[in-house]
Amino acid sequence: MLAALCLSLYSLPTLAWGQEGHRIIACIAYDNLKQGTRKHVDKILGKQGIIYWANWPDEIKSDTIYPTSYDWHFQDFNGGMTDSAVVAALTDYPKEGGNLFRVMDELIVMVKGGKTNGEGIVPSMPEADILKFIVHLTGDRFCPMHTAHMDDLGGNRVKMKWFGRETRLHTVWDTNLIESQGYSYTEYAQMLEHKYGYQKKDILSRTEEELLVNNYHFTEAIYAYQTTWDGNTYHYIYRWHEPLEKQLYIAGIRLAKLLNSIY
């Protein structure tokens, strides 16, 4: 019963960054691929295919092709954790709250031609599907509501109003904030590359541990803001649209780094 509840809550309103967000991330990544890497991924998924297929792992959640993949998209945490406890999740693979980090590690091993240790949870799949999942789940990795609190199912139980309409905190970060800016995904990606390009070198130099801790504290700040927010949607957008944009840019640059290291 609990598993069914978790599945329904995650499969209906939770689309990670939403369609536009995942395309923005993939577009930034594509622009920052090495020539050889770009040629290789284009051969697998078609020209600019990492952009066009970026949302496929969300679209198949109701299909039977990979029936256990719904919990690959998130790794929830508890509030008030120490940095060391957060970092430990990258290798200790928590037994509850999702399988994002474990699945990403397995996919990377698989796409490089290796094998998991026999206890893997990712089934055998074509390289094209592995690549689609890597593109998508890297984006999820940097979505604050996909590394959010376990007790509220990643913000799905936190209700709020967006311009007077009932929604959830998770949906605000997946979709509403991005859509509030009115850009197409290509316009948004181009703007972010112009705006944050000077930070690219620093982002590439960061460790996975540093980025996860930063993401955790970012998420904690979002939760803290809920207690002081006055309910005005314009105030919410003003406070959070730039931090959200930087997360999108970071995700795109780190996806490019990952793909460049694989291919």
C-alpha cells in the first residue's frame, strides 16, 4: 500500500525539471560537448538527440519497459543532516528514499562496457536507453526537489498556491518557476550560457561531494523560506528564479563533463 502511494505521488506531479527544464540542461550540455563526444552521441540518438530524448525517462513511467524505474529519479534526505552524512549517500546508497545515485553509478559502468557486481538494480538495456537515462537523471541530480525531504516525498506533500491556484512545492520547482520566465528552452539555454559562462571553469573543478552538499543546503534554504514567505507569487519568483537558473546551468555543464569523460 505504501509503495503504491509513493508511486502515485511521484508519477503524477513529479517530472523532475519538467519538459522544458530537461531540454534546457541537455541543450547546454550539447553546446559544451567535445567534437568527438558530440559525434558519438549524435550517432546513438540522432543529431541533437540528447535534447529531444531528454524527457523520455519520464514519459515511460507508466510503461512496462522499465517498471521499476520510477524511483531512479530521486534520492531524498532528512532535514538537518550533517555534510558528511549527505556525502555518504553517494556511496552507501540509502535503503529508502530513492535510488538516484546507485542507478547513475550502474548506468555509467554499463555504458563503459563494464558489469555491475551482481547486485545491480538496473536491467540490461540498449546503449541508447542507457544514454537517455544518464542525460535525464543527471538533470534530476541537480533538481532540489529530487534530493529533498523524505517525510514529504520530495515536496509533494507541501501545498502552496501559485497565482491563486493550488499546487505543490515540488511542482513549483519542476515547472512553475521555469515557465514563469517565458523563454523557449533554446532561448533559456542561450541566456544561461551567456549569464553564467564565466563560472564554467569553477563548476567543472568541483567534486561530486561538494556539489551534493551545496545542493542539500540549497534545498534546505527552500524549505526554510516556506516558513517566512508571504504567499505572494511574484516575491517567490524574485527570490528564487536566479538560484534556479544557476542550478540548470550547473546541471548542463556537469552533464557535458560526464559525457565527455564517457565518450
